[in-house]
Amino acid sequence: MSSVKEVTLLRTHIGSALRQARISQGRTLRDVAKGARVSLGYLSEVERGQKEASSELLNAICQALDLSLLTVMSEVTIALRTTEAPSLSVVEAAA
């Protein structure tokens, strides 16, 4: 029986990093959406990993959060390494 590993989409990691940054700054969705000039609903969907933001919109959201795109992508890379790390399994040798 083969096991299929569930892969988390990149947009989910990006959204999580953006949400974490916003919450750690004590800011509301409305405040960040206004600063990024995107709708509140759109920003919410990006944070929940339901929408994949273009590079331009992602950069606008990062600027509204006073973060560099590099900072966000570095956090995403760390998250990917953690969740996508290969798992090893022990195989018994035939007798």
C-alpha cells in the first residue's frame, strides 16, 4: 500500500506568512488592505491561501506590512523545508 503525502500549496505558505506578519503587528485586515490598495475580501483570500496574488499585488501587500518581499519569501522557504522534508522509512530485509 503506497501512502500519498499531501503537499501544501505555495500560496498557502505565502498567505500564512502574510497573516502572521499582520497579526504580529497588531494590524487589521482592513488597515493592510487599505495600505496595499486591495479589497479586504481579496486580502483575506490571499491570507487563507485561496487566491494566488500576482507579484505586483504581493509586493504591495508586503509594502503595506512594511516588509520586504525577500523577508516573506525567506519565511516561506523555511516553512517549505519543514513541511516538505523527506521522510525515511525502515524496510526489513528479506530472510
